[in-house]
Amino acid sequence: MRREGEALHDRESAKKQEISFSDIQDDLTSVLVSQREFVSRQESDRLPELILDESAFDQLSQSQRTAVEQNVRLLSLLSGHRGSMLRRQLKSLQNPSVAKLAQLLEWSNSVVKSGVFSFDETITTPPSDFLQKKKDPRELYEYVLAASAMGEEESVNPEALSETIRRSLHLAPGKGDADINKVLFGDRSKEIKVVLDTLGFIPRQLYKYPSFRILEPAQVIAAERQLREIEQSHPSLRHQAREERTQVTQALFTSGIAKKLRTGGTDTRYVTLDSNGVRIHFDGRVSGKGKSLLDRPFVAHIPYGLLSDECVSELEKHWLQTEAEGLELRLRRAQENYDIPESRAKKEHQVSAFADTLGLTKETPELTYQAFKKELVEFPDRFAKRVLDSGEIIPDQLLERLFADMQEKGIFVSMRFAEAVTAFISTEALSNKRLFLQHGIKDNQKQTYQARARVMSDPRYYNALKIVRSVLVQHPYSDPEKQFLVFRGQYKKSNEGRQHTFLEVVHEGQMAKVLVDEQKEFKSDQLERTPVFSREVYEELEESLVAFDYFLGRIDQMRRLVRYKNKHWETKFREDMKEVEIFVLTNVSHRYKDLRVLIDRLQTQEMPEETLLSFFYVLQQTQEEYRTFLYQGATPELIGFRDFFRPSVRVQEIEYGQEFLSLATRMCPEWGVDKELSTESQPIRVIALNHLIQHPSETIPVDVEEAVLDKLRVNRNRPLINVVGGCKFVAGMENPEDHPLNKMSLAVLNVAHEVKANVAVPGTQSGIGVYFGQQNVRYRRTTDHFPFKERAHLFSISTGGNTVYPENPWMEKTDPSERYAVAPVDTVVTPITALWEAKGKERLRGYDLHIVYMESLFARISKEQPRVLVAGNGGIFSILEINESIKHGFDILLIEDSGRFAEAASAVMREIDHLPDPEDPGFDEHVRLLLQATLPTDVMKEFFKKDFGETTPPQGDLKENYEVFRDHFRRFVVLAKQFPNKVHVTHLDSLERDIRTFVTPP
């Protein structure tokens, strides 16, 4: 029985000793994955897929299988980051063990290149006892280098290493590791180079000797700095010195010496995680009058893949803040060394711990993932706060599943979470509710960068950087068809000379961005794949994306308000409505008219359901049109975005003189140029927008306005006086000083100088523009010695197709009778041509949008400042401007004794309570009879002839013009009734006093 039992035991032992393919499969896979990654960086051709063939292994003898297992273990010590230094050294070393290791690497190299899995003599021949006895990558590294330096493998042992160093340092016989440590880390730290020249490394055994543990922190740090100096000054030892710096830094912790450097408070962090490893920072300062432990701060970095087991344990126990950090550290170390079993185990541990901590663990893994996904997709800001408050790190498994399930949207969602992490740390607001109305886009960019740059070293920022790293591993690329863009915008260099860059992802109009250090976060191939823009171009691109993203956000917000109808939802809805109106006006302007009608209807208390549906339909059409333009028309692979899409803001300094007069005389009709202004005025600035392709907007896109205003030199902390009107040809004025326009312009300039106002005037040498041009010339001559902030500032916004100045690209396309020389005030010209000589609605086409935009811009320039519109004389275009100004909350001053519209409107205002409803069929006739009875004869004749028409219904060649004028006149009356406190009547003699009333700050 005993013999049978023994025989059975022997058979079971043999069976247990038999090596199966599954025993080495994970290690073999790790080895080949590591080598595949290494080879793929050097090969331009795509590597074939590799499938491990178990049948080839089954054909091996037991001894061959054992050899394969041993060789695979050796290869695993050469794999990943931990084996990189030895792999680098193999070509320069000479001994049998080196040859064996090189052969093993070549075998794995051949397998991954060919995709053919074979067990040749290299992998089935067992390694020497010398190699088999090495337990970890560092030991293998040290002993292989030592064997090459010392000549015989058999003689390499701890005692031999110490003896070799002793002789190289010329120490007396009998000196041991304690004396070596005293030299290297104390008296003669520069002797470290001698050891590197002799062996190529500092033996690990020195750090374990008791004499090392009693060193002071400054001594160990001095050795690290000496190695850094060798790395920088001796190219042949650069890699070895860098490797040894890592070992010395780890020894600082594993020996316990680093604990002496805990000189800060309980919340001080000395060790934090970053994208590539653990960052170490000790300032060495001691509170009170004690002597500092270090002469200057010590900053170091240990890559994840080079961390030893002992160092990891020490960091987890005493230096990292949470269990989540320890898990992440071990996971990253396993990933960098292609340790598949360890990586898999840590990923599973990480996701379960994360779910438990956040209370998201469900009955099944699938339900748990769905709970994660819901938080990430729907509530990224809230989820980011929960993750940071709990000290957690987002799990790899969650991100991998998200990318696989949602592809481009998964990438975007993760980046949105990363941005929310950044915003939470920096207390930055991700969305600025008043962004459009305040025109803070450029300021917002600068503030965003400054806020994020300050927190890049915050330990909590790791969550954002981990997202960046995970996204880059996906090799994302822009795909306009999927409405997906990915690029990097180089913002500026840090004080250390590192390139700070925003990695930005855009999906379906929404965007997310994270600030990174290119050198730390991007590998070279990732830099090549991700389109890059300089700061100037990137800011322009981002402004467009910000505008669209903000527009989409307002639409979503308004839909929610309508759906839930919470308290005061109507007020909030109308606030958002104003901002989407600005986007439509400035970016897809041909949709604006339809939208404006609906907005007027939604100002009523009821807010009809049908009107709301139509309102959202117009916004949806706008959204789709701009989205198609943005992705498909303007951003083919994001190449040349600026050239294809962005309207450039061009500044020209215009000099007046004979050359300018010759141009103006040639290009303008006789009434479109003033000789005195064209030859005797001071230089002005013209800011032009050059649309390089067909943009959906015919005006200035909202995101470009900031650049325009900067170039226009408008200070927005000033009152605004907006001047509209006409009446150049006023009869019976023998004394020019008595001309109504002269009195009007003088009154405006007097008050403007007192309050240092911005004054918006017509910008061409025609009508009112001539008089304000003359006043501005005189004003600048008398105030030229004042600082800019102490003067009033006259400016204008004009249609580029009608404004003559040198190198104007639009004026050749205009009818000569509609061109006018630019007035001597700083001027913005838009890419619009006014059809002033056309009839009816055609004469308003284009210019009506120009006026709407211009008045909107005036309102935003003067946000929270006193503002008034002064109207003298005027026709249909004056009504358009006045109506828009009323909508934006301007006070309106009608000059009763200036003729045409201003005088007719003044008469109507006195009788406004007795007028029929403007929708009443008899309204026009009532107004006509009222004006015949109240206006002076010459004013009445001019007004009826040019504007209103003498009969009801209107007759004659100008019938179309009369009908359009009456339509907008009725709109004026509606607005005047709606805002009775905004329209006021004045006279030329009291104009200065009345303007002062409205623009003097309280």
C-alpha cells in the first residue's frame, strides 16, 4: 500500500511540475505587447496581428517548456519601463549573458514583426544559472553591467562589488560599505562619477546598509544633485546618471531619511501623482529661528515604471493621501511595465472601490457602469465635485468602457468631466451667463488660462490629466461628418519654458478643454497627430466655438424653462432670449427677421404655445445651418481654419490730403465728398472686416466684436451719445453758424467733452456726417494735448460698400452714386453695401440688419452707462435706428425744430394718447391730417415729398418708399406707446441742457 501511495504521490508531483501554456500565457503576452509597443514606434508599416498559438507550445518537451518559462521570465525583466535601461545598454556590453538577453529580445522582435509565433532554439534553450538567479529588473541590471565591467560572471557578488568600488575610490584595504557611503554621500560626493565610470551604477546594497540610514537628508540630496550635474555635463553617462538619480530618490524614502523633511503642517503634500510618475517637493524650511534643512527646495520625479515594491509600500503607508492614490500608483506601474495580470487586478479593484466610495455600486457590473455613465454624461460638474470631495480617482475601466460605447461622444464627455475638475479646483465658472452681453470672450480666455495655470500642480488636477492621457491613447482625430474636432492650442510658455497648451475637444457644437504641459502629457507621435494652432489662431478658433457652444446652452436652458415652468420662468426665458437674439443677429443674420417677429410676440404676458414652437423652430434651423458651416465648410481637418473661416480685423491709419481728395473725387458723387474735410483733417483709424469666404453672417460675428472694439479704442466705461439724422440741404441759412446741424453738433460736443463720452455719429462726408466731422476736427485740434481718457471720442460704424477710403475692397462693387468719403472719425466698416437709391423694401435689404447690429453694439458698449440717442431731421434709416435704440433701452431726444422725421415725430408724440391704434386702417390718414395742421409749411412739404407721401393711399413713383416709411413710422408709434418714458422732445436751443440731463451720471 505504501509503495502504491508513493507511486501515486510521484505521479501527482510530476503532474504539478508539468508546465502548461496557461502558466506562461500572461507573462508571454505581456512581453510581446511590450515589444510590439517598442517596435511600433520605429516601424512606419502597420504590424500584423499576433495570436498566441497554444499548439506550438504543446509540441515542446518538458525541458523545453521549462526553458521557455525561464526565458519568458527573463524577458519580462527586460520589458516595459523597468527594463528600458538594460535594453539600452545591451549593444555596448560584452559577455555571454548580454548575448543571451540580446538574442531573447531579437526573438520577441521577430515574432511581433512577422506575426508568426514560433519556439526556436533561442527561446527553448535555458538561460545560465547566473541569469536565472536574478530576482528583479534592478538586480539583473546591476549584475549584467558588473559582469561586463569586472570580466567574469562567477565573481560578481555583493562583496566583489564593494571591493571594486573601494579600489576605484582608492580607499585603504579593509574599508567596507560604511566607508563607501561616507565618501559618496558625505566627504567626496563628486566621486559618484568614478563609480559610474567603473561599474555604470551605484549598487543597491549601499542603500540598505545601516550607515546610509543615518545620513542627513541634505547629504542624500547632494548626491542626487551631483548625479543631475553628471547627466547634464557628461553625455556618455547621461542615461546612467538619470537612472541612478531615480534610485537615490527612492532610497531617500525607503531608508526613512525623507521623514526628517516633514517640516510643513499636517495638510502639506510632499508627494503627488502626475501623468508620468510621482512628483516630490521638499522645501526644507524649519519654522521659527531653526536652521533650514536644505539650502534650496528639492524637487524630483520618479516614473511609475521605475518604482520598486519597497518604495511603493513606503509611499502608500506614509506619503500618499488616499487609498485611491495608492491603487492608481500600482496600476500605472503595472501598465508601464506591461504586467497584464497585475494591471487587470488593479483595474477591477479600482472600479469596485470607486463605486463603493461614491455609493454607485449596483446589483450587477453593467448597472454600476450605467450609473457611472449617467453621472458623467448628464451631470459632469456635479460628478467632478463628488469625485474630488471623496479623494477618488476616476477608474480606467470606466473610461475604457465609455470610449468603446460612445466613441467620439465618450471622448467629449470625459473631457467635459476633466474640465469640470479643473473648474472646481480653480473655482472658475465654466459658463459665463453674461458673456455675450458683456463681450468678455477674450478676457474670459485670459482669465481661464490664468486660473488653470495656477492649479496645474494641485494634486487634485491628476484626475484631469488622467483624462487627457486616456483620450490621447485613443488616437482621436477630427471628423467634420461626425461634428467632432480635436486640436491643441498653444497658449503660452510657463516661467520654466514649458509649452502650456489647451487640449480641446468639440462635439456637436459643445466644447471642452484642459490645460496641459505638452512636454509632460504628449508623446511625440501624439504631438504629430493632434493639429496645433498658435495662440492667436487658437483664440480666434475658440471664440467661434465659445459663441456656438454658448448659443446651444441657452437653447437647452430655454427648453427646460418652458418644460418645467418654475417660478419666474418667463423672466429667465426672456433674459436668455436676448442672448440667442444676439447670436442669430451676428452669426446667421438672414434668420434674424423671422426671429425678431417671434421675439416681439413673446414679450406679451401670455407667451403663446404656438409662438414658442415657432421660436424654437427658427433656433433649430439657425443651429443646423451654423453647425454645417462650422464643421463642413470651415474646418476640413482643421487645416487653414483661419484662412478659410475667420474674418480678419484689419486696421488702417488714414491720412487726409490731396491724394485722398483725388481718390474721393474719382469714386464719389459731388455730394459725397467735402473738400475741406478731405484735405485738412487729422489722421483717423479705419477698422475693416475681411470675410474670406461666405460666412453665414453678413455682419460682425459676436465673437469678433471684442477684437473690433479693441482696435477701435472704445473705452466702455463712458456714457454714449448716439447721433442720427440728415438735413444737409436746409434752405435759407445765410450764416453757417446758424445751421441746425452746426448747432446740433456743437451742443453734442460740448456735453460729450464734459462727461468724456463716446459719440457715435454717421461716418461719411454727407449730411450730418460733414458737420460732426468738422466739429471733430476742431475739437481734436483744441484738445490734442489732453490724454486720450480726458477727451470725448467720436466714432462711427459704416457700411464698407459705401464708404470710400484707400484700399477698400468693397467700394468697387458699389454704384458710384451711393459712395461717400469716410468722415474724419475713427470708423468700423462692415462688409455690407447699402442700397440707398433702391425703392421700397429693396432699399432696406442688408442695411436694416446693419442698423440692428449697430444699435445692439452701441447698447453693449454702453452697458450700465448713461446713454441717449439724439435725432435731428432724418428719414427711413433714422427711424430704423431709433426703433432699435428704443428696444435696447436708450432714451431718445427728438429735435423738434430740425425738420422731417424728428419734427413730425415730435408733433405725433404730443398727440400720441389721441391717436388711433397703429393697426387701425385709418391711422395713416389721421397722422397725415395731424401733420398738415401742425408742421411748418416747408417742413410739411419736404416730409411728405421725401418720406410719408401726400395722399392716402400713397400715389406716384415713390409709392413703394412711402409704404415702407409708413410701416416703420407705425412701428415707432407702437414702441413709443410701449415705452412712454423713453421718447422725449427737445429743441436746438435746449438741446445741450437736455443731453446733459441724460448722460450726467447720478
